Amino acid sequence: MEYRLKSAAALAAMAAALVAAPAQALEEGDWLMRLGVASVMPNDDSGEVTDVPGSGVTVDDATSVGVTFTYMVSPNVGVELLGALPFEHDITGTGTIDGLAIGSTKQLPPTLVGQYHFQPQSNVRPYIGAGLNYTTFFDEDADAEVEAVLGGPTTLSLDDSVGVAVVGGVDVDMNDDWFFNASAWYMQIDTEATLDTAGVIHTVEVDINPWAVMLGVGTSF
């Protein structure tokens, strides 16, 4: 009982300290930078690979370093640009080609959103936003397994994508200079993947539409 009372008292003291700590109040003209670990989790759906009835593909998760820069137009309104180091995804067959290693690709998802910050003067500052995502794919590489099935060296390419993006997040002050950030994004990413084996073309439409989450720290200047 004594231990529980001490623990409850400690939690209460921590909460009181957080409330009492000076808030990093947002002001017009402020810049916010956030840096953290970002994970992209595709919520994918694909059509059939041409000439392969009942087939499809899936895209796996990827993790990298994410960074955002936000300019505060007013204490409540900001404009944010999301960037990252490249994410690398494996692409695998589904349906009639279930488990077939198709290949891999890297992608960068720069995203520009407008944000509304609900409590700009508080130690805890939730926000939401919406805007546009541009995803570019590069370093695509067909797997040896699909090349064996298709009968020779194969190139893999994915079209770039432009779509809607929405975000929700929260900043929580740790001290006068740094805050903790947690954010979640939903991005509309639609692409067409093409396999070319000596001029024989196979294509598949893929709606990747991932959720992305980032945990990290930030500062203002």
C-alpha cells in the first residue's frame, strides 16, 4: 500500500510539473523541426498482373528516418513539409502467384500539408492537417525468382504518384528547448508496376495507400 501511494504521488508530481512547466507557445513566424523514426505500412490492394489470371501483388512495410519542417503562419495555422531518408519495400506476389518474389523498390514521399494547432499556448499541442503527397520510386530491382519464372533478365519500374494526404499529431514539451512528437499520416499512393522481359511486358495497378507513423523529438526556432 505504501509503495502504491508513493507511486501515485510520483505520477501526480510529474503531471503537476508538466502542467507547471513553461510552454513553448507557438507564434506567427516560428519554424518547427521534428526528427524521428518513421514507419510506412501499406494498406495495399492490386489488380491482376496482365496475362496472369487471379494474380496480384503486395508491398511490405518499411522504416526509415523522417523529418518535418513547419512554418507557423499564425499561432494556430502552420504549413508543413514532410521528408525522409529513402524507404525500401519488397514486392511479393499474391493469389495465383502467392509468395513469388517480384522485386524491391525505394521511394521518397515528400508531402506538403496545411495544419491547424488546437492549443498553441499549451505544453501539449495536438494538431491535424491535410494536403498533397508526391511519391517517387527509384532503384527498382526485379528479383531473380521472378526472372526465372519469366525466362530471362527483367526490369522493374513503378510510376510516380500524386495523391491526398492527411495527418494528426501531438507535440508534448520536455523542456524549454525540446518537445516529443507523435504523428500519424494517411497517404493516397497509386502506381503502376511494369515488368519488362526482353520486350514482353507485364503490368499491375497497385493502390498502396499506406499509414505512416513517426515518433521523435522537435525544436522551434
